Amino acid sequence: MELRHLRYFVAVAEEQSFTKAAEKLFIAQPPLSRQIQNLERELEVQLFERGSRPLQTTQAGQFFYQHAVKLLSNAEEIKSMTKRIGLIERSLTIGFVGSLLYELLPRTIYLYRQQQPHLHIKLVELSTTEQIPALKGGRIDVGFGRLHISDPAVRRILLCKERLVVAVHSSHPLAQRTGGVYLSDFVDENIFVYPNTPKPNFSTQVLNIFSEHSLVPKNMNEVREIQLALGMVAAGEGLCIIPESANTIQFPLLNYIPILDHDAVSPIFVATRAMDTSEDIQILFDCLNQVYGTCSPTNTREKKRTDNRQ
């Protein structure tokens, strides 16, 4: 006995007619009649009073009808709940570096949540170097970072190159140069860098940019995070280099000045496991293309699309 047999029987019992039941089920009447006959042979009872008009169930047929309706209802409930549980259990864990939370990444995650309402999305702050073993170990599914770290098990895609700016106190002479400054203009200043996590990290990236220009900052102060660095600048203790998107962080008497050196940029990468081509990852890439591919014309980032050819 199969569920379809129960559906056929219930339709005939409710319509009180083989003809009407066949129309409701979108099948021909002769096959429907044969299925009911086969069901009666299997049960070894007669389910309908033959010759009655309208068609009536026997006492055994009425008992079978009540339980068939219940079984079909239970089957639909099981089907619905199984689908629901399957959707609830689907999850995606995203690792990110803290400096990406100020503009495009939050927009991407918000858009992704709208397109994947049943997907459980978890965000975990990790340095770029921590993201690689986390990806390979399955602790995260996607990583967003600023460092290029090669690993054959990880696919890393460049999303854009974000301009850097220097944060200065409003009383500092550089605060008047709103058109921009060069690295050489403040190499001798007291410079706060972050984070103080194991290298390489964003502070390593900043030092490498100075090095590319044959510049050696004399007074570098490493602090825990960007907010602490900017707080020190707001207190008049020195300067700090940050990604342009972080200029939304506001402190009293704090000014942000563009850095004009062409290579004063910080790349933004997305990383996934090399063999992960799941639908959830592809939808995330579509969201990244929508957000990172439609930056404001005033934004000075260099953009690349997140397609599988990169």
C-alpha cells in the first residue's frame, strides 16, 4: 500500500463518484477503478457499496477513510517539517577582520540575508592569518581579509583596493591640507598602528607601504585596535593610517586626510575553500558583485568582479 493509493481512495470517498474523483486527480477513470480494486484485494474487504448512487463507503470503508485522512495529513506535516528543519539547519559562518565592518561588508551581509532568509549566518571576527586554518578546518565557510596569503586549498579573490587616509588632530598642521598628503610628509611623526595581533597583519601592510617608498617611520606605536588608535589621535598623541571606509568613525577634533601616494591602498579579499561551489557560496558572490561592483563614483577603490575566473 502506497500513499497514492490512500489519496485515490480518499478522493473517491469524498467525491462519492469515480468519475468526479478521476477528474479531481487528473487521471482516467479506468486506472482509478483498478487501483481501488487492488486496494480492496490487498485489504481483503470491500470499501464501497457497489451500485449505490451516490457512491457510499461500507462500514470498513468508513473506518479506513477516517484513518487514511489522518495518515495523509501526518505525511504532509512530516514533509513540511522536514523541509523546515532542513532550511533551519543550513548555515554559513563568515570570518572577517574588524576594519571591514564600516561600509561594504555590512551592506553585503544585509543583502545576503534578504536573499537567504532561511540560512543561519554567523559572523566571527578573525585575523586574515587565522581565517586560513579556520577555512580548511571547516570552522568558517567564507573569510574576508586584507592580506594575500597563498594556500592551494583556499580560493582567494580580490574584491577591491581601498585607499588609505591618515587621521590627524584638528590642531595638527596636516589638518589644513585637505587635498591630501604624502607618506613622506609625516614619516617622522608619532604614528599609531594596529592591531597588535601576531604578524602579518594590517600594521605589517602599513610598514610595507612605507618601505616601498624607502621610508622608515621613527616612532611607531602598536595598539590593540582601530578605535584605540583613533582615540589616541583625538587626544593629540600622534597620527594613524586607516582604510578610507573607517572614516565614518567620529571623534571630536579628528580629521581624515587622503594619502596621495598611488600605492597607499589596502586590498580586500574574499576567501573560500577551493572546492566549495555550493549554491550558498554562489549567491554570496552575486551579492558581492552587486555591492562591490556598484561603489559610489566618488569612491576611489579599484574594483574587480568576483567571478570564478579569478
